[in-house]
Amino acid sequence: MAITAKARATTHLEGTTNLDVQTMMQLLKETSSTVKGGGKSLLTTGLWNIGAHINIVSSNATTIQFTLTSGKDLVELCAFKATMSAKSSGKTFIRVGGLDTYKTTQQKMYGLIPAGPKMIHGMDPYKRFLEAVQQEILTKDSSAQLIIKQDQV
């Protein structure tokens, strides 16, 4: 059975690390500038969107709000946030993602919309960002317990 767009939009990274909240905030900000491109272009079908990138919209002591936009920031593809909290055990809990907003399209065949899942624009670079964050955390804290998963909808 195909996974719905709503279920795929819950894809997120979560876990605990020994890194403190401030270090995690800096790591997320640095990693956001490394993930670029990927996925189908909104403006020219069939060509890869090499300009898609992640932007920091706002941040406070424990939360960063991100958007993923097409090249030249013409279209916001999706928005998500990262939250961190210090636990009494000395560990930091982190959750990155779960799409707050996203755009979808669905393939058409002979003018009809066949049964099947809708595509989420920007899902490929979003997943690469989650993987990059996971890798960066593990590089700095090999004992971190992290998982990329989907919630059951």
C-alpha cells in the first residue's frame, strides 16, 4: 500500500545527544547551508531543481524555523522546525522536522488522476538535510541515539 503525502510529511529526526543546546543550534545552522538542490523543478518539468535550498526564518534559544525554497526563493516548497531541550540527565533531546507546510502534485494520465500518492515538493532535499544533521551529530557525538522515522497517521 502506498504511503500518503500526509504520512510522508511526518518524516523527522529525533533522539538524544550529549551535545548541549547551543552547540546543537550552531550545528543546525551550519548544516542548513550545505544541503542544496534536488527534486523536480516546479517551473520546468523533468529538470532537476539545482537551486533548492534551506533557509533559516527565525530562531530563539531552543527552536529554529526553516523553509525549503526553490531556486532564487521563488516558491516555498515546505516549512519545518527544529526543537531542542536539555534533559535532567545531561542529554539534549532534539527533534528536526515533521513538515508544518508543504506543496504537493499528483501525476495525471490521459487527463485523469490515478490512484496513488501525491508527490511532496522538496522532499528529496528535506530528507538529505535530516541525514546530514544526523551525520554531523554522530561525527561530534558518536554515542548519540538518533533515528529518522515517520509517525503513524
